[in-house]
Amino acid sequence: MGSHTKSRRWPEAPPGAQPREELEDTRAVMDSIRRIVRMLRVSARASERVVGISGAQLFVLQQLADAGPCSIGELSERTLTHQSSVSVVVSRLIERGLVTRRASEADGRRAEVALAPDGRALLRRAPPMAQAHLIAGLRRLDASERGALARGLAALVREIGADAQAPTLFFEDEAPPRRRPRKQNHEET
């Protein structure tokens, strides 16, 4: 038997129910979100097409190139993402030989991640990442605008019920599943 989950029905307002100004504001917000998501998705696809890694992985590599060897916590601060998300991406980069993990020279109890030679070579042919442009744009906003945006987006996330979801690096959780080898059917003769 299938699971019984209550489907969430999105409330729809009848046409003309919203005042004109509210409708225009809502449309402007939706258009802005669409533009940002499109910019991020196009950037992520370019990363996958040009260098063969996800946009999130490329963003982490670029942050490591700028920062030099650092801890997962420091990398988390640079990417403005939770440590667990960064750790998952770093593990994938280590598996591919693009990043190394080692004990810090200054404090042997502390682990650091650093670009491997293959990671540095990959960055030389990589496209620019939209996340870097987004962060730079956010930092250029006036503090009051940035604060209002943060509060407004947090309220929107709560209203749509997405506040329980972990905020991962952009599109990292959408990586295509790895193909499993097809089982061959062997008949006994």
C-alpha cells in the first residue's frame, strides 16, 4: 500500500481579488526571484558542461583558491553556508582529487582543506560563478536594504513552509544520480 500523505493545496485568489499595487508588488517579487534562480541555474549548468563538476563544487573550489588552506568552518563562513553542506561538497571534491584534507601545520589537531593541483588546473578553465556575483551584490546593498531583504525573505520562507528545509549550496542536492551498471541477464543452458 502507498503512503497516505495529505497533499497541500495552494490557495488561489480569484482574479481581481488583490488590489492593483499588491498584485504589481507580488509580480515584481516573483520576477526578481525568477531572474536570480535563472542566473544561478545557468551558471551551475555552465560549470557542469565546461568543467564537469556542480556549481556548488566549483564555488567551493573558488573560495579555497581565494582563501588558501582553511578549515570546514572557515570555508562555511566564506560560502555563507552551513558546515554540514560544505562538508558534503568537500568530500565529493576530495573523492575527485580536486581538494586535499590534512592536519594544519600550525595546529595538528585542526584539519584543513586545500586545493590539489588538479583543482587548481580545473579553476583555470572554469566559468565565473553566479554565487560570487550574488554575494558581492548583497554586500554592496545599503545595510538597511540588506536587513529588510533578509527579514522579508525569511518571512516568505516561513509563509511557504520552507523554513524546515536545510539551506544547502545552490543546486548541489540536484546532482544527477550516479548511473548503476545494468545487470546482465545470464540464462543457464
